[in-house]
Amino acid sequence: MDSTQQHLNAYMVTWKLEREFGGMTTVCIQRAAAFAERYGSAAVVTFPPSPQLDQIAAELVQRGKLSPKVQVLNPYAFLAEHELDPQASIPEPASEPVHQDFTGTEQVYLPGDNGTLFCEHSTAGPDEQITRMTYYRGDGTVFLTDTSFEDTKPRRIVEAFDRTGTLVARFPSAAAFYRHWLTQIVDHPDSLVVVDSKFTAKLLASWTPVHVPKIFAFHSIHVAKGQDLASGHLSKGHGPIITERSTWDGFVFLTRAQRKAYVDRFGETDSTFVIPNPLNAPAVQPRYRSAVR
């Protein structure tokens, strides 16, 4: 990736976007704004289904929390409008639920007065132990079903459909579905992915894009509280990421000191970088007062 290129598709990946959020999400969306200002556009990527996501994003823009140049991407919102890339070969499910007599119990609609169905929760079995979430496009067609059940262990079958109702993909977990969709959206040249969420990083550890660099951003030091930087136990959230660091193209740290502590211990310099927290300057600078009279 040439840092002097004229355009870069920058994707800041977190878990979810809410009306109120903490420092990690603040850094994520401010970094996205910085990339959007530099390259004309950028995106924040989220994963869980949310019928209010568009409304939340619009409110954050109105409140000045989210740049209008930053797009918010989500697999459920995307598939409500677009098709999922089909799998080359659709795998057979490892197991299927014994009962298939699903009955709808709860319907969720998009905000507003248009009555657009977002999803339906249904159950099957004598004890309603088998659950299915069905997600709908605006035209009423189904784009995804997510079925959970147990046989010898907890099972999940996530299936995607095109507008004709044809099955185009099947996954054994939501994480596998997320990785497939993310590849479709971001894995192309002149792109960059920065993952801010430790939880999301676990889901993406086995994700192997071809074109786009996969970067994780450390928001805190890599060892547990009170531990020695050079030999102490790794923090609960960062430990698995560092252990599987070969699956990542690079790590980003907020400060030089954080990067140095990591490099001194693990000896990796070419794949570690420092990107400080973005700062929003006040619209009006305070009047300067000289200390000399």
C-alpha cells in the first residue's frame, strides 16, 4: 500500500455503534473521520443486527459525533439492499434440528411509519428450544435465516438467500458469515482495515483477506494491570490476539511508549505503528495571555 496514493478505502472495524459510547468507539469514528477528510470517504463497520442503525447514525451526524463523510456498514443493513456473494460450493450442515415446525412469536419493524419488517423470531419443538431469526428485505423477501439448536453440542446454521429465494451461502456460525461478508466488502486493492474491538478481533483471527492489510489497534497496554511489561501476564483481551499475531498484518499503538514496550518484548518492528488518538480542536481558540507583564 503506497501512502502517497491518491485514494484509500479505509475501514474502521468495531463491534457495534450506539447512541452513547465510550472512548474506544470515539477513537474509532474520529479516526474514520480523519481518513475521510484525507481521502474523501471512509467507513465504520459494525456486525450485530440493529433495526435502528440508520437512525442512530443519522443522529450521531446531527450531534457532530460522526462525520457525514463516514459511511456506516453492517451485514444486515447491506443485505437488505444488496446480494451476498455466493459461495463456490455450499457446504452441507453438520447437523439439522429435529423439529422444523417453526412458529413466529415476535416481529421487529424498522423505525418509522412504513411498517417495514426487519426480522421475525420463531421457535420450534415441544419446549421451543429451537430458535430461528429470519431477516427481510424491504420488498418482503428473506435474505437470511439464523437457526440455533442443540444435539450433542450447541449448533448454528446461518443461510443467505437471493431475491428469488435461492440459497446462496451456508455458514456454521455468525462469525463465519461475518467474515464472508467482510471479504466481499473490503478485500480489494488500495484498502485498509483497522480493527478496534478485542471481541471482533477474536472473530476475525481466522479471516484471511487477499488484498487488504488486517490491522489491530491497541487501546491500552498489552499486559494485565500491575504486571511487568517485559515478562508479565498478557491482558485477558490482548493475550489471544498477541498469541495469534501471525494472523495479523500489523498492530497500531496509541503512543510510542506502548509500541516500544511491545517491540522490546516481541521484537517486531516492521509491522507495528503509532497512530495517536485524533483530537477535535475547539471551534474558537482561547485568547492567548502572555505570562510576561
